[in-house]
Amino acid sequence: MNPGLSRGDLLAALTVVIIWGLNFVVMKVALTAVSPMMLGALRFAMASLPLLWIVSRPRASWRFIVSYGLLQGLGQFGLLFTALHFGMPSGLASTVLQAQVLFTVLLAVPVLGERTRMHHGVGLLMAAAGLALIAASHGSGPRDMTLLGFVLTLAAALSWAGSNLLVRLMGRSATPVDPLHFIVWSSAVSVLPFLAIAAALDGVDASWRSLASMGAREWGAVGYLSLLATLVGYSLWMRLLQRHPAGRIAPFSLLVPVVGLWAGSFFLSERLTHAQWAGVACVLAGLLVNQFGSAFGPAPLSGREA
């Protein structure tokens, strides 16, 4: 029988929620100075290169390290930074990105052979309806959510789901993997691809000029993204998943949009329309059903025990 969360584990989970909830506003700040691809390069370079020489390579195969680095780096954050750059509000981004939970459930059936239950289907439909409401509320005003930003955020959520599956596959190995070591080495994978894409899209000269124009505020934002959101956040989260069942830890991610929506409103004066609030409510309700609906519908629909 698994023990409940200790005070230390509970504090760690809430710390991650706050760090990741504020994360989206900080991204917006950093993107005022540099392009999405250059921000990705800076974030993962600062999170990996200073530690790469003192942190030993994790006991995982290169295919896991490289695949996770590309999915979580270029996939999740490259797409998310681009979405924020093209008009995705930070608060809505924090909500739409949680579609990764539903994508993970859907992909786990064919990839991992995990089974789905009735409440997963109900939660998926509710969240899909919420996402449709959010998508339909896009506009062209300076503070409106763009359809491109919404689609890119959904693609980022799909990439996050892919990295979740990689972690589950890696967890089936008998060899334990140190979370900090894994995050440092996998973060280094996407640095050069980010730089190459930034040079191709923005030009080398423009990229260097943007770096030179960064002040203390923007460098502080990059430091937050690399040290707190990446190293501290993901290391704590992976460690919690190693110590406790996923069903006990995953619900804490539902609090991230709550912090993200508050932060976007408080720091960036973002305001949601009635349709967007209804969509947010449907998405969060669908995620709640996905996490806790097993108490009401235990019968499996498909698949087998993982």
C-alpha cells in the first residue's frame, strides 16, 4: 500500500503548481525582447550547459534522452513560445496546454496498451467541447486570442503528451533514472536545433541584436524559465511521480491553469470573454472527470491493464 503525501511532498507539488502557473506570464515578458526560437535556445542552454560538465549522464538510453529533449524542447516549448508570440493569451495558454492530459490518455491505449474507462471518454468529450468554445472565440483585436495561437498551443500539448509517454516507457526499465540528471542532459539536446531555426527564421544579425537589447528584466525572465520552471519544476515533478502513483500526483496539474489565469489577469490585464470562461470551465471539468471519475464508472471500455 502506497503511503500518502508527506508534508514535504505536498509542499513540493504546490511549489511546482505555482512555478508553472506563473511560467506563462514570464514567457510573455521574455518574448518582448527575443524571438520564440531564440528564447527556446536561451532557456535550455541556461538549464543545461552550466551543469552538463558536473552532472553525470543519466542511466537511460540515448534514444530516450534525445527523443524527450526534442519533444519537450522543440515540440512543447518551441510551439508554445510561438503560440504566445502570435497572440495566445498567457492565461488561456495555461488552460489549453492541459489538453496534454487527454492526449496522454488517448495515446496510452495504442502505445502502452493501457485501458480506458467510461469516465475517460466522458472527460474527453467535456474537455473537447470546452476547447471548441475557446477556439470559436478567437478574434483579430490586439488583446484577442488568435486561431493560430490556439492551434499551436494544442500542438504543444500533443508534444507534452508524447514526452509523458516516453517517461512512462522509461519507467518500465529496472534501472532508476535521476530526474535532475535526465532534465539537464535532455535539455541540452534542443539547444542547437533552436539556434539553427532562429538563425534561419530571424537571421544571425537580428538574433544577436535581440540578445544585446535584453535588459535585467528579460534576463531575469529567462533565468526563471530555465532554473525554476525547467530544472526545479520538472525535477520535482518527476521525483513525485517516482515516489507516488500518477493518479495521486496528476490532479495537482489542474491547479496550474488556476494560477495561470490569475497571473495573466493580475500582471498582464488579460480579460476572458464569456465564451472563453465557459470553455475554461468545460476543460477543467473534463479534466476533473478524467482524474476522479473512476469512483463512478469502474468498467473498462478497451485495452488491458498497463
